[in-house]
Amino acid sequence: MRTTKVRTWVWIGLAGCLALTAIAEDPVITGVVVRQRWPWSRLVDIDYVLRCDATQRVDIALSAQDGSVSLTLPMDSLSGDLYGVGPGSHRVVWDPLKSNCARDILTKFSVTLTPEPLPLYMIIDLRRKPGEAGQVEYLYAADATTNKYGSWEYNFVTNAGEVIQSVAWTGVTNEALYKTKTDKLVLRRVPAGSYGMGDNMDIAVNLTKSMYAGVFPLTSSQWNLIMHNTSATDARPRGVTYNDLRGATNGVPVIDWPTTGALVSSNSVVARVRSKTGFSGFDLPTSAQWEYLCRAGTTTPFNDGNSDAKYNYIGVMEYENNGNTNKYLNALGWYAYNSSATHPVGEKRPNAWGLYDMHGSKWEYCLNWHNVTSVFGGTDPTGLVSGTKRMLRGGNNDSPAWQCRSAHRSLIVPTGGYGCRLVITLP
């Protein structure tokens, strides 16, 4: 459902504030109160009440001015209840230090809160500058009923006999029409959730934040536009080292996830993506996020939901036969027994969330240090705080099927060149 913009004007003084709210159709934002935490902090608290149906969820778009000066609001300057918000009282916290706000005390501050429907996809045109008209486009569930974006599929994955509710934009693979493998980054909105990680699904993981996940691994053409602003027509996944993606532990500054968090070196691929797109939240997924994305609600070795696929732990797939071909994996990815080369992305079946090439094709880096002895679960797990090798997931075009399963983890020194799938973890 498309929503109506709700515009709220708030004037901040040192003693308090006055909120004036314009009423709009459902959903409605009311009760806006804004206060700066002065003098102990420059942070600004924006409290509001969302009125909507009990099951409805919306995103909250926020724009602001200090007097007549429009303020930039980068993603990392905002935290709190912004994405997938339900009815009730909520708070957003804004950090002026991360925006173009020159004053310590905000005495005249206006804010616009807009409830918006949750998009299914975000498309970022790498040929356009941040904020330029047409740079970012959103696709909604309602778009699936039109012909504007080509083909869609519904509920096409059954996990052990149970249908996974899903909507996937399969028209995204039409490169001739949409340029989604060369000129644009397409990301799928994935909700927060819990799942069982590992082959036995016995490691409980709770991911508290939604994210946008790359529909494809980063391609060579996209890499060229990001790093050199030059065009190309190579839609195969790009091989990059972890150190080139984020920075090195012996670099200046030191880059060492999770100790240094989202910090990356200024000339890294991730830094260039952030600058090129204007989205400061871009990064690699954690290993827990990657498996969550790969499974897309399935509990089976591969994300097609086929429960009769069996394997053992000595590296021999019991269901690899007929010349070592795996009938399940053949439809999902490129691996040792159906390919001798790297293929363009998006040629195989997607998972229930419309993500392609999660199995095979090219190993994908995760943020984590690799842990041989155990797998870290819990809430938003970040893994080991130190190590020598980083985590790889998904398998390669020369991997046997058992290395391509959802739960498999591999490792490589940070200077090894492999693929990546970019994500934006929402605040």
C-alpha cells in the first residue's frame, strides 16, 4: 500500500519544544517530540507515535533543516526505529556530528517524517551521482502485478513439504533491458529473523536487523564502475582480496573486523562503494548473515528445500552420481561437475528471496575471521576477534557439491582473490 506523506514541523529550544503535526490518511504519525541532549551531548532524540494496522510495517523517511539550511542525513547518522516499524511509540536518534550541521545548539530545527511502504528491491545506478535524479529506484510488492519490471515468481520453493512465502523478481536477470549485472547494483530487502545455523541447524542465531542484500555477487563490470568509473560488459563475478575489499590489519589505519567495526580504508572497494552510491552502510555480510541469506528459510543442504539430499562428513556426497553430477545443485549453481569456467551471474535458479549464485560460481568473502573448532551463534554474532584467515562461503565453480552446501565454511588468507556479495545492514 502506498502511504501519504506526513509532514511535521518541530522547533527546538533549550527548554523544550513544540510539535505541530499535520494529519494524514492511514498510516499516521502523531505525537512528535524532539529534544537535543545538550549540554552533555549533541545527539537529537526524535520521538513519535505511528498509528497503523496491527500487522502493518512501514519505513520512516526523515529529512531535516536547521533554519533555512537543509541538513544531510547519512544512514550512519540515524539510529532507532526507522525500518519495518509497527504501530506504537518509537524513537529515532540523529547525530549532527555525522551531518553537515555546523552549530552545537540547534535552536531552530524542522523535521519531516514520512511513513513509506516497505520496498522489496532497491536498484542503485552506478552511473549516477548520489542524490541525482534516477540514481535510486525502489520496487514494491505491488509492482509484481504489473509488466513494468518483467517476470516475477511466487512461493516457488517448498522446504521439506512446506511452502515458503516469497516474491522474487526473476526479470532482474534480463541484462539487455535492465543492466542489472553491469551498470546497477540490485539489492533485495531481507527482514530480521532467527534460524538454526550449521548442518544440523542446532546453532541458534538471532539477527535483529533487516538488511538489503546483493541479488548477485559483485561483477567485474560493476567493480570497474566503482573503482575506475569505466564501463565494461563482463557480468562474471569479480575476484578481489579481502584486504582490497576492506583494508588490512597492517595498514594505516588498521582495519580488523570486528575490533574496528565498520571502519574501512579510504581506497578500499567498500569505501568506494559507499562514496559512489552515498550509502554508508555498505559492507560484507557476517558469516551468520550469509548463511541466513543463502538458506532463505530452508533447512536443507541446498536452498531448494529438497529434504532427500544427503551427505556425509568425509567429503563424499552420497547423492553425487551419474558421473559425479548432483541433480539438485545443477539447477542452482556452477560447480566442478557442470562447469569448467566462471559464468556470468544470474544464469541459475534463485533462492526463495530472489538471490542468485549462493551455491557455487565463486567463493564469497564474509567479514569474519575463520573459526575451525566451532561456529558462533547467539544474537548478531561477529565471530572471533582475531585470526589469520578470513571466512569464505558458497563454494566455487571448481568445488565438489559438498563444499557448496549452505552450511559449509572455508577459509583463505586475506590476500586471496575471491568473490563478494555486498549488503547494507539497516540501523
